[in-house]
Amino acid sequence: MKIGIISDTHNVLRNDVLEELQTCDYILHAGDIMKEEILEKLKKTAPLIVVKGNNDYLMLNEEEYFTLAGYRFYMVHQIGEKKDVDFYIYGHSHRYECYIQNGVQYLNPGSCGRKRFSLPLTYIILILNPNGYEIIQKDVQ
């Protein structure tokens, strides 16, 4: 299973990111979409799971628990208390992060929307299979 993980698009959905997302089985968006049009475009691209960011006025849940390919996920915009899951997805900082703590894989895809300060534009492709997973950091030009 191929999953595209994005966050902090802030009204911007870049063509190269959208092309990659079209090859995904699911899209996870960790908040700060802002425009309904971006949300609708993502929904037409692949099955979408999304949470509300601090800049969103859309009617979205602030957190989501779900299972994909037997893995347990938790997604929220701003990292908070620890959860008993396999993957903890978050955004907000616009900074890519990928680490394991107490058996939980933490992933912040960074931002693939508007450039912020000197931070690079990034997102994640997550490949899930019965024998494990692969995390691919993608850079946006």
C-alpha cells in the first residue's frame, strides 16, 4: 500500500505533488489545508484522511485514529501527548521529522505548500507491506 503524507499546504497544491499523490492508495493530510477547493481536489485524487490545522476553518476533526494495512495510526496537527499506535502523524512546524520513540514511528511530512523561512518543501511517501514499511522523504522543487 502506498500512502502520501502531506501537511501545511496553506492553499497551495503543487502539480508535482499532486502527480505523485495520484499514484497513492491513500492521502493523509495533517492539517492547514485552508481552502475547500484544495480539500475537494485531494478527495478526487485518492481516499483522504485529514485533520484540522490551526489555520483551518473547515469542518474537520482535530484528531483521527485509523488502521491501514493492519497498522494503527494517530493523526493530529500539533504534536501532543503520546499515543499507543504504530504511526503518529503530525504537522504544524513545516519541518520534516522522522523518528521512532518507544516503538512508535513519528512522522511530520513538513510542508509542501508555501515556503516558510529557509525550510525546504517536503512530503512523505509511506509504503506499507506485511513485512514492514518504507519511508521515503520527497523534496519539492
